[in-house]
Amino acid sequence: MEGAQGRPPESRPSAPGSEEPARWACGPEMLPPEESEGCARPLETSPKKLCGYLSKFGGKGPMRGWKSRWFFYDERKCHLYYSRTAQDANPLDSIDLSSAVFDCKADAEEGTFEIKTPSRTITLKAATRQVMLYWLQQLQMKRWEFHNSPPAPPAAPDAALPGNVPTLHLELEQEAAEPEEFLCPVKTPPGLVGVAAALQPVPAMPLALQNISLKHLGTEIQNRMYNIRGNRQAQGTGHGPPGEDSPLIMEPQREGQPLAPSPSTPAWKDPVDSPKTTPKSSLTANLIQKAKRQNNTFPLFAEGLTRNRTAQEKVLALEQQVLMLNKELKSQKELVRILHKALEAAQQEKRASSAYLAAAEDKDRLELVRHKVRQIAELHRRVEALEQERESLAHMANLREQQVQELQRHVQLLMDKNEAKQQVICKLSEKVTQDFMHPPSQPTVPLDAGDRDFLSQQEKMEHLKDDIEAYRTQNHFLNSEIHQVTKIWRKVAEKERALLMKCAYLQAKSCQADSKHLAGLRRLQEAMGSKASECSELLKHLIQEALQWEASDASGDSVELSPISEYDEYGFLTVPNYEVEDLKLLAKIQALEVHSHHLLAHEAVEQPLRERWAALGDLAPSVELKQLLRAGVPQEHRPRVWRWLVHLRIQHLQAPGRYQELLSRGQACEHPAAHQIELDLNRTFPNNKHFTCPTSSFPDKLRRVLLAFSWQNPAIGYCQGLNRLAAIALLVLDEEESAFWCLVAIVETIMPADYYSKTLMSSQVDQWVLRDLLSEKLPKLMAHLGQHRVDLSFITFNWFLVVFADSLISNILLRVWDAFLYEGIKVLFRYALAIFKYNEEEILRLQDGLEIYQYLRFFTKTICNSQKLVNIAFNDMNPFPMKQLRQLRAAHRERLEAELQELEQLKAEYLETQASQSPAVPNGCTSEDEAEGEA
């Protein structure tokens, strides 16, 4: 969020241990400032510590107001801690920024902003507007970094994971850079934020007592005692307060002074070797003691602020040492140069003395002496020339000094004149302002009033410009906040979705393991038979424990995605309560299998299906709607879709108030079918809580719906099976009138005309049609059933009559109804064939007719995978033309009608024969009339 340009070096704190390598990366020698910028850049990449003084609004009663607090951000927890001062040992409280949002109002006091968490709102105020914007940007960036921080590495990382790491980091960097588009980066305010702010004095408050937190009085006392104890320890070790650091500063100056070589020191010995170690040891000791004192003043932030302060002090000490070493190196170089000159002069003197002593005659020695005298004279002349040059330079320096003094006097004169002019300008400006603000009392002409209006309008315009700028800044920041919070919410939603998918997968695996466990128990029970032994007793005990339903398992301490409940969303028992123990075990296995398939298909199939239904909009007949209905309607959309499908079927029959009219007719006189309806009410879905609970309103609703239909269609009146159709409609639509019209749509528009008549002609025809289709689609299965003389109509007749209401589990049953209400009875044939195809292998394994009949009684309840069944019904059974279905129906209907006519003729002939013959009485038997006559 913050640009690196314009940031002072002292406001860039880095992590401990990273400063020294970065500083010495370019070599051990010191570089000029221009050349050392490249070496200082690695310091910018180190993480910055967000801390500083802010004013917090709080308190109660007379103590309510602004309080100065030291704020410090903890990157590990994404918490913003605050205390009264930077030297306090314990924080007063913290603010959780992970779920917080930030706000600043243009009309609020300058520097004021808010941090809103789900539990409270904290109002803070910075010293300036720039500091406020810096804090807001940094808090946004810290929150974004916390939410985009990579999770902890797994115990066994995937082999493909390292290849994905660069992509992940690239995405995070791109996402982290997006919020910068709204608000320009704010430069770091020097001395007001960061570690440098801790060295500043605590902001003064009007009343010292007002800055104390009465809410956290215990923490205040602990911090005060800690500070007092830390000061006493510092005084006990011989160190003064933090302000008495003058020896630390004076030591480098004392060390940096060049030392003159002692005459007694040999030329080969470094004259500064002996005093060199003393300043370094004292400097190191002072740094250690100062670091200890700082560590005592920052006990809470030992991993953050304290180590940064110590690292800065270390860097400062190293810089001072480098400066001292450079100065010492320069002085030693100067000393070496002087020594070289002295050595050269001594060697020349030695050569001259050797030549003088080597001369054989006095004449040669005299010549050498004269040569030396000439050299001395020459040196005297050079010294005089240098002296004259020095005098001339001194004279020139005096002249320059006089010129400088004269220029300084001239500059001072100009400054005085400038100051006088500024005073005159200020006085004139004040006078003009006073004249505008307080015009003279004499009557003024209209021109002066116009000027005042102009000035007032101009002043208002300036205020409006300031307001516009403030609102523009507020708008940019709020756009950035909304954008970042939206991105964080999406990322959290994606993480939550991934966790839910993982939880669903694990729970599905758990259900499958439980199902295999129960299946193993069942097979073991079948293998052991009825042997009375300890093993059979143990097996029986394990089966009883597995069959026991414990609701506490679903609501334990562990969080589960979708625990198996006793009833599904429509009130059907998840595990049917069969009387036979073997069927109970099968029901529990089936419930676990259904739940595992549902969990595995939740994210892969059901979630995309829900999204497609949500985006569908208004319903209209189409190929897309047909495909969606075959895939199934989500629970939240099913009532709306069914009402539309029913209206599409009976819009020519439906009339306003028709249902109420039929109900009133039923109240006026009792229908002949009322008694049969009452008998069937208690037999409707005994495994559904809505029809078995005494306090439920569904039985009364079902009674009214069936009675209304018996008056609506007197030709049928009531037929067994209609109660189940109306009950399914009630469970989904939850309205009597909608369920009534749904029943009308099924009986009068979807099913053939005489499907529910007394002869059940169309129902019988469909059984023959189904038999032909099975022979065509599943010839091997039909041959097997024919071999064992199994008549499927005993099983399948009820499927078509009640549209699988008693056969399939609710999850699959309602999907059948979704497609059935739209496509018609053809769907029933598809699903009937799919059911036999689904269980074909199991049926083929059975080699006894009685076993096949027993299996066919409940084999539809073992179907768990709805997706597999739908795929078989609408893909594997193709081609399935409606024309073929009509032809088969017509042929079988003609044959059945001929058989019925033949039966009717036989019946009529029999009745005629019985009527033509008089009743004969055997000999020796008297009739009742004769016995009465004799009496």
C-alpha cells in the first residue's frame, strides 16, 4: 500500500538479524551516500512494524473522552494491541482485525476514523490527516496479508505441490496489489509511526488522570510497578536514565581524534594500537547495557519492537565504529607519509656522511662541505619564499574575511528590510481583512454589498472545495475497503466450500465404512445360522448396538457436515422400522448408503444443479427444462415448479373457488366413499411422521382433498391408491387446494381415462406393455424369471397405480415425480425398466422362485444411487419412442377387451341357465315353507 520513495531511512525497521547482512552486502568499506543506495535497498524488503500513538475515544461519565494509547500490530494473530505507553509491560486490550472493517467520515474531526468489529466499534484519532490515511492503508494491507497468508504445510506434502507454489504466490501478489488502485499510497509520516515513535515523548493530555484506564485498572497498576522496578534495576547496575547517554556519544569523538606519534615510539610500531581497544570495549558495553534497558521497557513486544530497537542501536554503533576507523586510517596514512619523508631525509644525510668519511683528501671533504652550505642556503631561500607566500596568502585571507563580513552586513540589512516589508504587508493584510469583515458604519452604496456577497460566496466555494476533496478521499478509501472486504469474503467462502467438500467426502467414507461393517455382520449372521454359542450371542449384541438409533451421535462434540437424522426433509423415516430383525439391518445399511451417495454427489452434482435452477428464471416448456426436471428439482424450488407443472396440465379445468365449492358440497351431504376414505387415512404412509403424529394437521387436509376429488370425479369417486398420490402432493405443496389440483392433473390428464376405474383396464394393459418392454430391453432377466415362473405384475402393478409412492425412497421418488408431471406416464416405464436393470445381477443370482418373490418385495428400497438410476432410465433404455408405446397399448387393450367380452358372455349365459332351471329339492328334504305349513 505504501510507496518506498520519500520514506526516511530511520522509519524502515527491519527484522532482527536481517539488517547487518543487507548493510554489508556491498563490501566492508564505506561508500558515499550516492553509491550506498543500492546496498540499502534490501532493508526496504524487510517487514515493517506497524505501531505508534493514537487517541482512542472511550471511558464513562466525566472520564469519557480522548485517551492517548500506544498501538502495536501483531502479525501472527491479526490483532491490534494497545497500551497507555510504549514502555508498558502488558496491553490494556486488543482489537481483532481479521473480521473488522474500517471507516472514515469526511464530516468528522480531522484524523478521526473507526474500526468496526462484529462486537464493537472503536473510534480512533491520528495527529494529522496523513497519519490517519497511513494507518488505514497499513491496516487494510495487514488484514489482506493475514487472509492471503498461505496455510501451514501438511505433514505429507503432495509431490505436485512445489510446482504449484509459484502460481499461488503470483496470484496472491496480484490480488494484494488490487486495493492500491483506489487510493494512492501514503508516505510514512516521519517520527509519528513505527519504532521511531516509541522514542518520542508520550502525547500530553489535559488531565493526567483522564489518560488512565479505569476499566483496566489492574493492568495499569501492573505496568506502573513494572516500570518502577525496571528503573530501579537500571539505577542499581550503575546506569542513569535513558537520557544520560552522553558517554556513549562522546566515546566515538574521543576515539576519532588523531593521536600524535610519541618520540619514544619506534617507526615500525603503530602508535595507536594500545589505546584502540578501550573505546571499542566501552562502546560495546554501553550498547549491551542500553539494549538491556530497552528490553526491560518492552517486555510484551519482545519479538517485535524490542529486537528492532536493539538492531537499530547495533547498526548505529557499527556506523560509528566505521567512521572512527576511517578517521584513524586517515591519520595513520598521514603519519606514514611524514615518516617516509623523514626516512628519505635521513637516508640522504647518511649517504652524505658516508661520502664525507670516504673522501681521501681534505680538498674533497671541503667541496662536500661547500655543497652542503649551498644546499642550506638554497633551503633558506625557499623558506623565505614560502614565508612571503604565506604572508601574501594571509593578507588575501584577511581581505576575503573583510569582504565576507561586508557581505554579511549587507545580507543582514536586506533581511531587516525584508522583515520590515513583511510586517507592513501583514498589517495591510490584517487591515484589509478587518475592513472586509467589519465594514465601516457609514451607509454604503450597493456596490459594497455586492462585494460582501462575492466574498462570502468565494469563502463558501473554498469550503465546498475542501469538502469535495475530503469526500473524494473518503470515497476512494471506502471503495478500497469495499473491494478488499469483498475479495476477503470470497476467499473465505472458497475456503469454507473446500472444507465442506472435504468434510462431506470424509463423512461419506465414514458412512460407507459403517455400511460395510453392517453388511459384514449380516453375512456373518447368515453364515452362522441359529447356532447357540458365545460367538452368536456376541454377534447378536453387535447387531443390536448397530441398529440402535442415537441422536446424540449426530450432535456430538465433533462438527459434522450433514449428520444422518431420523427423518428426512419430507418426514419419512430414514431407517424404516421393520419388525423382522434382518430387514432392520438391511434398512440401516440402505440408509448409510443413501447418505454416503448424497454427500459424495452434493458438491459435484447437486450444487451445480441448484445454481442452474436459480439462474433459470421464468418457467417455460423447453429442452433445457426437460433435462433439468429429469436431473431433479432442488427442494427449495420444487413447490414452485410443481405448481407450474400442475397449472400447465389443468388450466382448462381449473376454476376459481372450485375447491371450496366441492368442500361445501361434501359438508352438505356425505359421499358414499367417505367411509373407505376414513379407513385408508390411517394406512397412508405409516413411516411418515406427518401422517402418524396425532397432533399433525396432514390427515385432516388429506381427508378434505380426497372428499373434494370424489365430488369432482363421480365416475371414479375414490380408489385405493389415490390417498398416496394426494399425500405426496400435500407433502411437497403443503396447500390443500394445490394438492387437490395436482391429484386432478394426475388422474384426469396424465393417466389414461380408465386407469382408476372399477375394471382397472388401462392399469392391466400397462402391465402387459411393461412385460413386452422387459423382454426387449432385458431378455436375460425375463428368461430367468420365466424359468422360475415369476409373475412381475404382482410387484409392478402397484408401482404404476401409485407412481412408486410405496416403493422408492423419498429422495428418488420425488425425482421420478419431477419428470412424471412434465413428460407423463412414459417416465413410469423408463424407471420401471431402470429398477430391474439396476438390480439385474442380484436377481440373476437367485435360483428359487420363492426367494425371488421375497427379494422383489423390498428390492426397490435397496436402490441408493439416484444418479445411476437416472442415467439408466434416460440413457441406457434408449431408444424409447412413444409411438411404440402407443402401439403396444392398442394391441394389448384390444386383446384384453376381447377377453372381457368373452367373460361377460360366459357370465350372461351362466345367469340365463340358472334362471331357466327351477330350484330342485332332493327327496327326503322339505323346504322351509312346507315345514312352516305343517307347523
